[in-house]
Amino acid sequence: MLKVHRSEIQVGCIVAEDIMGMAASPIIPKNTVLEEGHLEILQAFHITEIIIEKTKVDGSPFRSPLSSDNTNDQEETNQHESSSFIDLYLKTISEFKKEFMNWQSGTTVNVARVRELILPVIQTVEQNHSYIYSLHHYSTKKDYLYHHAVAVSIISALIGKRVGLSRGQVNQLALAGALADCGMAKVSPHILNKEQPLSESEFKEVKLHTANGYKMVKDTPLLKAETKLAIFQHHERFDGTGYPSSERNERIHLYSQIVGIADVFHAMTSERIYRSKQPIFKVLDMISKDLFGKFDIKVVNGILQILGDLRTGTSVRLSTGQYGEVMYTKPNAHTKPIIKIKKTEELVDLSKHKDMYISEVFM
């Protein structure tokens, strides 16, 4: 992390600590990716210094425009040596983007290279699940597709591990997650970058990505048959409402189910071109209620347990703006634990408050 003066801050920098004004809630929360509007807020509130991450959201190292070339070179060396999760994650995104652009140019999918990129970041998250709570913050509208692929890979691997798959199966599942949308490389860039909701004909073209993705990987010996099937099936739903084949129930492979729910979760929690991100715990609540019947209950419970099982003492911010800590999580209410409010010491059972939820987790 770096302490920088307001005059050094650039669009794309990532806030490493809450930026506080006069109120109890931060004016800019930790993990925010700074845009032009945020720079105006800092000036309006007379904030002179903030703490940022060493790596910008595009994976490049932060380089101060006020520093000398020698200092910049030294900073770049130090940042290259950094092994922090955010550095690893953003550099993985940057490299994955290069692979995707190769596919757009007609290059064959290099599965070995994708595996080489995603396994280190997955292993890091397996050692510390708390990293998963920050993934959605770094997903920008412009680079959503690449963030989505890596995040779906990570989340799928964690679910696979939770439901009892072997190491080799988890690795294959991770590849299915990373390559689930490789067929998007065949979609017109105009559609991929469109800022308004898609027309019916445009959506039909997008829906072809599952079949196109399967065609792109079907001949590689590095992926198991079930992994290739997951790329084809990840938009199928248990109740037959999915695509491309409207399959139902046990005809949808477990890998397909897992990648499918990871895909939905990350999409709903991320900033996209025509849709704003939603808080993790609000989305988990929607998955457990609104999407009931779309996925195997084992898969739903897997993602709820991974993300909703917060340890006692975990610091959180609620949708009301209040800060608190987790006191107890009921076995049947993973997304709605009992919270002790920091200022008042009041105990709030979120399961009894329909419109109140955790908006941020601090690890």
C-alpha cells in the first residue's frame, strides 16, 4: 500500500483504506476503483492524502507523476516483487485479457497457458477465503469479461472443493469456469461494448457463445469431457428455463451447475456496461430465494456456505451505513447473521429485518 497526495492520484487507482469525511460512513469506501467523480469528491472534502494499492485496476503498477524516473524504476521493482493478492489477481486479469484478444483474432485456445494463469490465484484464495469478498470491486465495465472469467474460475473451484471434489476435479472445474465464456470472443465487439440493453437478435448472438465455446475447446486433450460439457451447459437451469438445450435436473452436469451459479453470482455483484453491481449478501439472499429451483440445492448451499459463513468477530458494514461485527450465524440463515452494532452495542438479528443486509465485509 502507498500513501499518496491528492495531486498524484490517477483514475484506476484502488483505495486501500476507507476515506472518511465528517460523517460516520466513509465518503469513499475501501476497494473503490477511483474515477473522475471520486477525484472531485476528494477535492470538495479537502482530503489531501489517501492510502492506495500499489497496483492499478488495469494491472499496471502505480507510478507517481511527481516522482523522478529513478524513483519510478525502484517503485516498479518493489511492486514486481510484491506477492499481495491484489497484485497477483490484477496481473492475472491483464494476462487473461491478452489470451482473450488472441481468441478474437482466431488463435486456438491455449489451455495450458490458461491453467498456468489461474491456478496460482486460486491456490491463494483457497488459503484465505476473505479475498473473495473484494473480487467484485475490481471488475470494471470496460474489462468485465476478463474479471468475470477469472472470478468465476475462483468461485467454481471453491464450490467444487466444498462439495467434495478431488484436487484434479477442482482444477478441471476451475478451467471450466475460466473458459465458460471463451465463446464470447466470437461475438461482435459492437455487442460486447454496447451500453444499452441488447435487442432480441443481439441476445441470440450472445447465446451462441456456449456452443462456440465448446467448439473452441472440443479437440483439446487437456480438458476432460465433463469440463467441455460445463462450457456448453453453464446457462442451463434445473427447471428447464436455460439454454442452449433447455436441459433439466440430472441431465445438467454438476460442473455445469457449479459454473452456472458462480457465473450468476459474479455477474450480479459486478459493475457491468448496462447494470450496476449489487452487494454480495443481497445477491446471496436473492440466489437462495428468487433462484430457488434453478440450481441443485447442493450447489446453492455450497456458495452460501463459502460466502455466508462469516466468523464471529468479522467486521461488517450494513446497508443502513452502520458498522458492526458478526456475533453468530444461524445454520439456516447464512446471509443474515446476528450483528453487534459498534456504536450502540445493540444486537441486530438480520434474519428478522427483510430490507437490512451486509453491504461490506472487512477482513
